[in-house]
Amino acid sequence: MSLETVVILAAGEGTRMKSSTPKVLHSIAGRSLVGHVLSAVSALSPKQVRVVVGAGREQVEAHLSEVAPHVTTVFQEKRGGTGHATQLALDGLKASGTILVLAGDTPMLTGSSLTQLLTEHHAGGFTASVLTAEHPDPTGYGRIIRADDDSLLRIVEERDADEIQRDILEVNSGVYAFDAVKLASAIGKLKNDNSQGELYLTDVIEILRNEGGKIAAVLIDDFIEILGVNDRVQLAESAALLRDRINEDLMRDGVTIVDPLSTWVDATATVASDVVLMPGTAISGKSTVATGAVIGPRTTLVDCTVGTGARVIESRCTEAIIGDGANVGPFTFLRPGTKLLPNSKVGAYVEMKNATLGEGSKVPHLSYVGDAVIGEGSNIGAATIFVNYDGVEKHYTVVGDHVRIGSDSMLVAPVTIGDGAYTAAGSVITEDVPPGAIGVGRAKQRNVIGWVLRKRAGSKSAEAAMRHSNDEQKG
């Protein structure tokens, strides 16, 4: 089944979004609205894709060059309706084969429904075919008017429909398959004699029929696929519907999702079977989670790689690699460039950035590790800080294998702690510690006897100290 050309109409103002961001660039489930449409279209392997842009042209073109550099953009300077936008897209195009036309704000469309449309279009030898669905509340949609033989007679926009026509539940999806040569001929015959003074692509259907063309209405089962997004309410509704679809697919593929309503997985993420997603989990971007991992509760992964059997609990991780069997959390913040090797552990209230933690090594709690490499089997004591920034430049710390960093240590980079070395608790380490040595970087303790009684007379501390002093005198 070959498809010559796809035309995506993405020039609308989107005024009801009340946003400086063009409507088709608003994102749900890891993709922009137009990105979801492009993803559905990719299943058809078209020879070329043309996107008609208008409002926010620069932003839309920049986005398309990033996510779909193969597409050609066509600028619609003055919005004149879907018919006018299609005219512009066809300008200079050598018409041949089949042309698919659809809107850029329908993120629920699937490649399988588009394939159904094209399959029936080609099998029946139709001049044009329209994807339709029965909507329980058809308000706002063009109504499908069928002929006595059940073929498509015409499409009536709601604003131009009479009362009887408005009661029809079958509606236009805005997705069309055309014989390219016939479309190129008919598109120039459109007139703007309607309430909006625009050129409607829907009117092409009636033109083609009057010229003897065979027209089909291809009804799909799920009306949700044709839902468009025109405001923030519909954006949220579509996001929830996509969440449900993605979660259902994952669960059928062997993923345990404890609370699907609070679990959000982007369409761009990959989750293997036998993964457990706990409540409040969000897996975003191009994250991948390998089999046997447990994610959550209340955890966000953004562009992360999680290995087999790893556990990430109540944490936020961005552009991090979490190795097989590693443990993260709770309340951990992994920033870009973090790499946890297998069976390592990053515990409560730890932040890591641009750092590698070796196999079996641990940063159990209350520490900051930045710009560092830690070898295997090492332990970083509580409240350790890798002092990596001098106010101008970042510096690197190297911690060897089987090192023990004492609690409340400050490792002032650049510094190297050799294999098997220790640092004493409370040390500020400013020089390299040789392998097998212990680094001690703290001042000698001095006790000033009687300071509280002299400097804090009358305080609770002074009263307690006085009681102790009296007890010693009695003894």
C-alpha cells in the first residue's frame, strides 16, 4: 500500500488556548500535538510529508526541523480555511498517487486507523475517502450526510447545518484520502460562500461526487481517535486519554501499574515486562526501564536509563544511568551525567551530578556528589560534600576502590583519594590521600572549662551545668 503525499494542516491561530505557544506545539505524553500526528503518519511510510504552518511560523518550523527534519513546510500567511491551506500545500506539487490530508491537532489518531482508511480507499477504488466516527456529543463537528446507497453524499459544517442534520452522530474526523489528480482538479473550484467566508476542504467531497467520483465514509470504532484540541480543557482531556491508552498497552504487555490514574508514561518512553510502577510515577522523554525494575512511588524519570532489577523510590532523576540492581532513594536527586554502576546505592537526601558511582559503592544519605568518579566497593559517609566549584570553574574528584569516606567530610577538588584509603570524620580534605592512608583534616579540639557559667549566666544551660558542678562537689 503506497502513499505518495501527506498534508498536515497546522496553521491555525489556536486563540482559545490563550497562549504565546502555537497550538500544535503544546505537548502531552512526551510529544507535541503535531508530533503525535507525525508519529501516526510514520506508520504509513509516505514518500513525502508537507506541513502547512501559519501562526507562530518560526516556532513551528524550528520544532519540525528538530523532530521531523524530513518534512517540507508550507506557509499560509493569511488563514483562509482548510481548503485554502490544502491549495497551498498542493501548489507546485506534481499530483500523483494518493494524498492523505489531516489536521495537526488530533493527537489520539493511530497508525492503524489511518491504515484502515487507506486500505478501504484503495480496495474500493474510491476518488476520495473520509475517516468518520460516531460521537456521542457531535457538537462542533461536521456531520456526515450519507446517500441512499450508504456512500458519502457530503459533509455539512455545524454552523451551516439545519436542526435535522445536527442530530446526526456520525462526524467528520478531518482526515481524508484523495486521488491526487482528482483533488488537484477539484481544489481550484472551491468557493467561500459560507458563514465564515472561507474555503472548506469538505466542499471538495461534493464537487468530486458531482463529477462522478466514488466517495467513501470509513467508520472507525473509537471516536476518541478523532478528538481535536482547541483549548486547555481539551488538552488535559486528551492527555488523560493518552495516559490511559499507554498504561493499558503497558499492562497488557506485562507491566504492573499499581494505580494507573496517577501513573504517567510518555509515548516516547520504553518500559519492559515485569516492571512495577508504583503510584505517582512519571516516566518522561526517552527513558527506558528494564525488566524487574521497581519505580516509585512518587518518582519522576526524565530521559533516564534504568537497568534490570533496579529500584528507584521517591526520587527525581534526569538524564541519569541507573545500573542493574542499583538502589536509589528515597528523596534522591540525580542530575544529568550521573551514572550508577550495578548494585550501587544512592540513599536519602543525596544529590549527584556528572558523577559515576562504582559497582557496589554507596552514598547512603545526606551528601552532595558532583563532578566525580567513585570506584567499586567504596562508602561515602553521611553529610559528605564534594566541593567541586571554586566560583569560576568546576573541578574533579577521584575516589578509588574500597575507600571509606568518614561522615561530614569535605573533599575539596581537585583531589584524589587512593584505593583502600580512609578519611577521618569531619575532615576537610584539600590534598591527595595516598592508597591505604587515612586523611585527617581537622583542627585539634579545645575545651574551655566554665565558659557557659561565665558567658551564659542565668540560662537553662547554665542551670544544668551548675547542677552538675554541685553534684561533683557533693561527691
